[in-house]
Amino acid sequence: MQLLSSLLFGISASLDGMLVGISFGLRRVRIRIWQNLIISIITLLGTCLSALLGGCLLPLLPDFLSGCIGSLILVLLGMYYVAKWILKILQNRCIKGNSGELIEASRQRLPCLSVREILFLSMTLSVNNVGIGLSASMAGLKLAPAAISTLCCSVLFLFIGNRMGQSHLLRFIGDAADPISGLLLIGLGILQLVL
């Protein structure tokens, strides 16, 4: 069961990387392998630090309470991602224009990523995973398998998104990253609660 939980965590924590890859792929900006690895490793370090922080908070709480709190936070984070996606759909229907993501994407028209962009993307993806890492460790998820899963998923999703950014299928997956991530977090929270 720990393997399944780690896999769900890795997928959920890395889906934002697919969005980044798709957005750069759509603009025909290639993310090189070494850039992908740097982004994924820095994101992993941020996620692991937040998981370690959660592990430090764990002894301060009673066993039954720490697992419940971590699982509840995962479920709430999942609900937040699903709600964010629903609000985005409603907003797009009202505005009938491009979202802020496309405006942000159009600002960067470089054929390859600069070092500053690599670091910015890495830090942004790390910050996105702080809550997930903190709550997952409090829910009892083991750090080593979760870290390996996160690194593998991050490299894979960023690569796939970047290489196939023009694909209609990946555009759909990119648009569905928030609800998929949210549902995975809800499932992970429930799974950790019943274990």
C-alpha cells in the first residue's frame, strides 16, 4: 500500500510540471534534459524539505491526531484544486478569452530556457508542493519512496508535456491537471486515513 500511496503522491505533486512543459511546448521552447533534471531536482528538494518539516511536527502530536490532520489536509488540498479548476472553467465561460496562464506564457518567447527561468520554474513548482509534502508526511507517507516517485514523475511529465505540447490530447491533460491532481490528493488522503 505504501508503494501505491507514494505513486499517487508523485503523480499529484508533479502534474504542474506537465502544465509547464505543455506551455513551453506550445511556444516551441525546448526544455533540454539537463534543464529538466535541474527543475525536477530543485522541486524534489523543496518537496522533501516540507515533508521533513511535517516529520518534525509529527512527534509533537498524538499518533491518531497527526494521521488524521495530515489526511484531512490532503483531502482539503485536493478539494481546493478541484474547486480552482471549476472556477477557472466558469471564469473562462464568462470572459470568453484567454486565461492569465496564456498571458504569462506569451511573455517568454525565448527558444530555450535561461538559467533564471530554470530557477524561477523550479522554485515555483517547489512552493506548489510545500503543502502537499507537509501534509503527506503528517499522514504517514514514507519520504524515500515518495521522493523517488516524485522525481521520476516530475522528469517524465515535464518531458512529455514539452515534447508534445502541440498535441490536442496533452492540451486536454494540461487543462485537467488541477482536477486530476485534486482527485489524487483526495484519494491519497483517504487511503492514508484508512491505513
